[in-house]
Amino acid sequence: MLELQLLLIFMIIGAIIAVKEKDLLSSVIAVGTVGLGLSLVFLILKAPDLAIVQLVVEILVIIILIRATIRRDLPFSTSGRWFFNTLVTFVFIGVFLVFIYLYIKDLPQFGQPIMKIAQRFIAEGLRETGATNLVSSVILDYRAYDTLGEATILFTAVMGVLAVMRKVGRKK
Amino acid sequence: MSVYFLCLVLFSVGLYCILRKRNLIKIIIGIVIMEYAVHLFFILVGYRMNGRVPIHSPDQTVLDMVDPLPQALVLTAIVIGLAVTAMIAAIAMRVYEKYGTFDITKIRKLKG
């Protein structure tokens, strides 16, 4: 699994560049490297459906963020209470890491999942749903209400974007 | 376990970005990075060593597939993440039109 770790380190470096870069457009493009690296990681982890979806979604995220960023590129100051802000930030991250450590040490070893529910999907999925792809049999049959909720959220978000960006009827 | 640790580092970078930066676009970028880290964590938990893709094909054994359940959940979560990102970006653009800045310390007046 060396290639997995190398890709993860590449993604972390891309994320750090995206956080530290002063220029907003460069920062958005650095996020693009993180997302495309994630697409490759999904391929390595045997999830081809996710790799395809992640590729498309990443390109759309970059387009949206560039639309929000372009020609608005202001230099922003980092003055203010520098020491206090950094201290508070690291205290919060420390608290988060303590809680996540308490959780993560109970997880099964990497590469040996428990799969109590998935055993039944794997054994009976083809016979019960007729889909050879088990991921689509889960999202479209066993958990179809999840997908319905997803479509609802998607349409609500589109309506929200249209309402926020609407030009008609806005007071000058 | 080191893979979980790297995933956690990625999440912490996003958390630092949200807590420390004052630019709205930077905060959106932090949210996106945290989203990616969580999706990656779910897939890592469901991964089985030397497993194969969860698609049935006639001449293979069934028992060593990776877990299809987290993949289905993450597939839903990725699309929802796109919708949320579009929504936040639209609100940030409106805030810029109204106030002329992305700096969150300068967006404090209630303009009607």
C-alpha cells in the first residue's frame, strides 16, 4: 500500500499549499490537486463508481470556486491578534485530536472490515435486486430513501442558489 | 493504521483553515478539504486487503469483495457536498457584492 500513502502525502501537501497560498486563484487550483488525488485514491481502494463521480464533482467545484474568485482577488491582511488566534486554533485542534484518538483506537485493523450488514448484501444482492453492481443495488434498492433525500437536497440547494443570485426585484 | 493517521492529518489541515483564516473563499476551501477527508475515511474503513471491486462477474469467487455499503453512502455524500459548496459560494458572492470584501472581520454592519 505504498502508493496509497504516497498519494495521501501528495494530497496533504496540496492542502497545505491551498491553505497557505496568498493568491486565491492558486489556492483554488491547489484544492483541485487534492480532489483529483482523491479520485486516484478511490481507484486504488477498489471504488470505481466513486472515482468517476469524484472526478466530475471536482471539476464542477473548481468551476464554481473560480467563478466566485475571479476578478475579486484582493490581498488580505493578516494583522490583528496573531498569537491569540493561532493559540486558540491549535487548542481546538488538540481537543479534536484527543476525541478522535479515543474513537479511532477501537476501529478494526486497516484492511479487515467487519462487514456485518454487507455480508448479506454481497450474498443476496444479485438475487434480490438483479443488479450486478452492488453499489447501485444499495443506493437504488436497499437505501432508495437515502437517494430520494439526496435528490431533495440537490433541488433545494439549486433553488437556494437561484434565490440568492437573483437580480430581479432587488433594491438598489 | 498509518493510513488513518494521514487521513486525520488531511482533516486537521482543513480544520486549521476554517478556524484560522479570515477570507471567505479560504473558509470554503477548508470545508471542501474536510469533506474530502471524511469521504476518504469512510472508504478506508470499508477497504478489505486484496479484495476486489463489488461487482459480480461470473468467473470469480464472492467472498473477498470490499464493503459496498460505505461506497454507496459516500456516493450520496459527494453529490450533497457539491450542492452545499455551490450554495456557500453563491452566498459568498452575494456578500462580496454587498460589502465589497471577503474579509469576515469587516462584514459586521447590518446593511439592509
